Amino acid sequence: MYYVAKVDEEKCSTYNCKQCTLFCPEANTLMFDEEKNTAWVNEPRCKGCALCVYVCSDLLKRDCIQMVMVTAED
Amino acid sequence: MGLRYLQPAPGFKEYLPKDYVDLIDFGPFGKTDQLDATKLGQFKEIVEEHPMCAGCFMAYFVRVFYASLPNPEDTIVLGTAGCARLALSQAAVPFIYGNYGDTNAVASGLTRALKLRFPDKTKDVVAIAGDGGLMDIGFSMTMHSWFRKEKFTTIMVDNEVYGNTGGQESGMSPKGVQLKMAPKGKKFDKIPATELAKQAGCVYVAKLAPTNVKRMAKVIRRAILAAREFGPTFIHAYTSCNIEYSIPTEEVLKDAREREKKDFGFEEYMTDEVRQYLEEIEKKEKANK
Ligand SMILES: Cc1ncc(C[n+]2csc(CCOP(=O)(O)OP(=O)(O)O)c2C)c(N)n1
Ligand code: SF4
Ligand code: SF4
Ligand code: SF4
Ligand SMILES: [Mg+2]
């Protein structure tokens, strides 16, 4: 089991944002999907630092990212 | 310029590893466009996965660095012992591992050799090392490369500690700070690295905390462009070590913003000729957009 970030894509897509994707310390991990207009997380690469939650919730007050527990099979 | 060289021969693409193919389909391989760090998250990056700690802002800096290179296909990055090389060595541009402390001597020789071997080509050399690598153990080689006006860029990723070896004090640790392997507390101030760089002859010097991608990209680019024509350039970047300074990972950006207000406010110095040169380039780029 490990911790990863999960984006509420429906909620994120209501904004025109892309802010969290500029601060993740991991390469090719917190991505932005132009078509769906939402950020999304490449989960096997996420290290669970929750820096993106700070950007989305603390700085922007948009609350679109949550940290969740996943297992390797998920 | 992107990474135009890196195009697979016809019929060969299907046999290449997925990461390589992704760099062709969604990244800069085979393209001539300038990389754009302000679009991070929207393209496949030349730095792959890395083994640095969760929430490491030095790893974040490396990511932005690789997305800001003005000429990635002709750039050689020089790293050394210390945390940053763990990510620096995972990118799709040439990387050389200098012995600890030797980076700026190796970079000097390399820059000169490239001038001799490829007189008609622009090759960029960038040495990136920690505070220990550049301001302690490699201090004399860093300073002498500046005194000699060697034309390459030096970037200090300053986490104010020897992070990779478990928390020894460095010349860049702040006064009074207690570290795991320096429990008595630092008795001296941080070395004034940017002041030394200016005095030693660097033609472009910047100091920043990684809070603003656009500005980081601009500074990295400016430092590399100025080094091509005029002389040594230096960037002093605050890149916290959340492990040795016990910063909760989700607060790493908050910490960087606080330090920016306190003692890592943005500073940029350049000589008049560098300013004129960069302004001309940037004006042309704006007109082309
Ligand atoms: C000549 C030499 N001396 C000492 C070491 C051991 N060593 C490896 S990393 C390191 C310190 C790294 O500190 P810094 O340069 O600040 O980089 P950081 O890990 O903090 O990013 C040391 C002393 C070495 N590899 N080579
Ligand atoms: S910061 Fe929040 S709203 Fe903005 S792109 Fe990221 S998840 Fe979406
Ligand atoms: S938790 Fe950290 S590693 Fe994972 S997506 Fe968010 S910023 Fe990136
Ligand atoms: S020890 Fe510190 S500087 Fe090194 S990878 Fe971990 S957080 Fe980053
Ligand atoms: Mg260090």
C-alpha cells in the first residue's frame, strides 16, 4: 500500500488552471490533459509528497486533489 | 532548438523502448521547437524518473532545468557526488560525472576542448553541484574557473547541508542551524556565494528560490546564453532538503516562499554588454512569436 495523489477530474476541469502541474518534483507524473481540461496523476510515478495538494487547496482554494491509499494491483 | 538529431531511422521506431518512443510522440525528440518549462505536465520530459526523495525541491529544480535548456541537443551537463546527480543523470542529454569537487575544472577543460573540436558549433556546458561540491570541497576549482573567465554556467543547488551523506554542515548552512551530524550548531554565516561570483568575474549572476517556473526558466536560459559569448555565469538556487531540515513534504513550496521573503529574494546581476546582448535576443524572440 502506498499514498498517491488523485485529481477530481470533474471538478478540476471546471477551472482553467494547470498550476499544480508546474510544481511536482517528479518528472512525467502530474500531467495535464488538454482535451479533458484536467490535471491527472500517473500513479505509479507519484511519490505521495502532497505538494500538489498544497498548491490546489492551500494556495488556490480549489480542493481538487486528495491523497489516497492504493495497493500495487490498483 | 529542441532535439532534432534524435529521430529514429525509418522502420526502426517500433523496436525502440517505450520511453524513447514517447519522447518522439509526446516530447522534444525530432523537433526544433524551443523547450518550454511553463508547459511542464503537457509534454514528455527529457528527464526520466529519478530516485530522489519524495517532495525533494532539488529534484524539482532539476526538472525545470532540463525543460529550460536553450539548446538541449548540444548541451553537456556536468554533475558530481551529491543528491542532484541522481536526477541529472536520468535525462536524454549527455551527462558527465565529475569527481567530487572537480566539476568546474572538468567543465573548463571540456568547454575548451569543445571549442577546438567543434569550432563552428554552439555547445553549452553546465556544471550543477551542491553547496558542498561548489563552495566547500570544490571551492578553489569553482573560484579559479571564474577567475580564468571560463565560458560555462555553474549552478549551485543549495540545500544548505551535505544531504547525500546524511547531514553534515556546509559553508552554506545558515548560522546557528543544528544538523544531524553537526549537533553543536553552525558558528559562521552562509558564504556570500553570489558576491564572490561577481568579484571573481562572473558576467551573469542570479539568486533565486524555486517558486516561479517562468522566472527560473528565464534565468537558466539567460545564464547559458551569456556564458556562450562573454564568460562564466552563476546561478545560486535554494533547493531545500526536506529530509535533513525536517520540512513536511507538503510544505516544501511554502518553505521556499518563506525563504524567498526572508533571505532568498530574487537577485539578478549582469554586465552591461550581457544586458544588451540578452535584450536583443529576447526582443527578436518576442517579434517572432
Ligand atoms: C572527494 C570526495 N570526498 C567526499 C565524498 C563523499 N561525499 C559524497 S556526496 C557528499 C556531500 C554532498 O553535499 P553537497 O555537495 O552539498 O550535495 P547534496 O547531497 O547536499 O545535494 C560527500 C562529502 C566524495 N564522494 N568524494
Ligand atoms: S491546481 Fe487544482 S484546479 Fe488547478 S490544475 Fe491542479 S488539480 Fe486542477
Ligand atoms: S503527491 Fe507529489 S509526487 Fe504525487 S503528483 Fe502530487 S506533487 Fe507529484
Ligand atoms: S536527501 Fe535531501 S536533497 Fe537529497 S534527495 Fe533527499 S530530500 Fe533531496
Ligand atoms: Mg548540499
